[in-house]
Amino acid sequence: MDFSTQGAAPDVIKEGTDQTFMQDVVEASKDAVVLVDFWAPWCGPCKQLTPTIERVVNGAGGKVKLVKINMDENQGVATQLGVRSIPAVFGFVDGRPVDAFMGAQPEAQVQQFVDRLLSNTSGAQQLEEAAEQAAQMFQNGDVGGAAQLYSQILQADQSHIPAIAGLARCYLANEDYDRARQVLEMVPEDERSHPDVKGVQTALDLMSTPTKSEELAELRGKADAEPENFQLRYELAEAEIAANRHEQASDTIFMILEKDLAWEDGKAKELLLKLFEAAGPKADVTKKGRRRLSALVFS
């Protein structure tokens, strides 16, 4: 039995299954609040509650979606969420269940439930905007200001991955490698593969043994004296990365790639990609370098 969805905006209210749960709920909740209503045809309270939820969802102006899952036909997700009785309604925000209630509820309480979820979304959006602002400050050279803003974000949400990675990158920019490592230890094990985290870890690995300026000058002199010695160029690029001179390192690597793109089975290209990861996707050296590399590869 399918409860009526007449008058609902397209895709705002839909029937879901265990197979479509990732797309309909987890992924969709990254753009809007998603309510999951577990019901069954024989459940009297479900018949009372579902039309109430639909009215609240239809009145939310597209900010909230409803996915109805028939428990008789789909028990996988319900079992994972620990559903023991129905009706059961879960609220998903940013890919995770953040609140729930069981049993039929009056419309006023359902509306309060939705309002709480929307307020959580608003707060999360503010943190995301703050993280973007901090990242821009870092790119503009205001490392201190970026570090302060990242710290404020972490006071509100200790598990905010972009803020953890951003703060670690700020310490790294100031050559405080120990503090950078300490900050990265805040990252949960299952988030270690997050691109922001991997980028800072790569940067930390590449910069953990910084090269002194006199050593760098000596390497550059040797490389300039033997322009066809690509191994010397490669060692110079490594030293420039370790010294946090990403622009110079990129130019040095391209001196190899522009003459031999496949040198040493792509060794120079691999170092360049590590440099991009270490600098971060929004860094000018990464954006310009990727365009330059594409021009080489597809020329």
C-alpha cells in the first residue's frame, strides 16, 4: 500500500528500498534534510503518521525530503539502524542519521523535529563557509588568520575534517612539524583517506627533512651546470619541496617533463602529482601546474 503523495514537489517524497538507500538518503542528505519513514501496510499508526509527515515536508519549500521504506519488503537498512518498532522516522543530515523518533506524533511535534534538523543544517553550512573562508585566507598568505579561524571551527565541531587538515597545514607552513602531526592525530581512522588529510600528510612527508638554504643553492648550481642531468634536477625539486618552495619545485620538475615526459618510468610526473597533493587543490601552483601538465600530455 502506497500512501498518497499528491501535491508533493517532484522527488521531494518518494518510495525507497535497501538498494536505493545510498542514493536516495545518504547522498541526498548532503544537499537537504532527508526524513526516512519506516512503515508497513498492516501498521495503523503508520497510516496516521505518514500523511502528517508529508504535509510538513511539502511545507518546507524543498529543504526537506521524505523517503518511505516498506519494512515488509526492505529490512536491511532498518536492521542496521536498530529499528525495533514502527513507525520509525530518522532524520539524515550530511550523510548521517542525526535524530529520530518512534510512534505516531502530532503535526506540531513533527514540525519541531524538522525544525531542529534544519537548524543543524544551517549550523553545518556556516562551518563549511567558515572553512572555505579560512582556506582562502591561507592561499592569500594570511596563515595566522586562517589558523585562528580553523581553531574556532574546531571549537564548534572537533570532527570537522577540512578544519583539522587546514590547521595542520597552517602549522606546516610555519615549519612546526610536530604540531602539524599532533593536529592530524585528531582525524578518525576511517577519515584518513579524506583528500584534505592525504594532502597534508603528503606535504608533511615531503617537508619533514627541510633543506638548508645553502644546500639548496649548491644543488641549484650543480643542476644549472648540467642541464641534461635529470637526476640532479629531480633532487633539486625534492629539496625545493622540502623547503616549501612549491613554485620553484614545479618549474624544476617541468624542466624534466618538457624534455622527457616518461623519464625514469614517470618518476618526475609522480613527484609533480605529490607536489599538487601537498600544496592542495586550490593552490595556484596546483591549478597552473595541472593546466601545464595537461598541455604536455595532450599536445
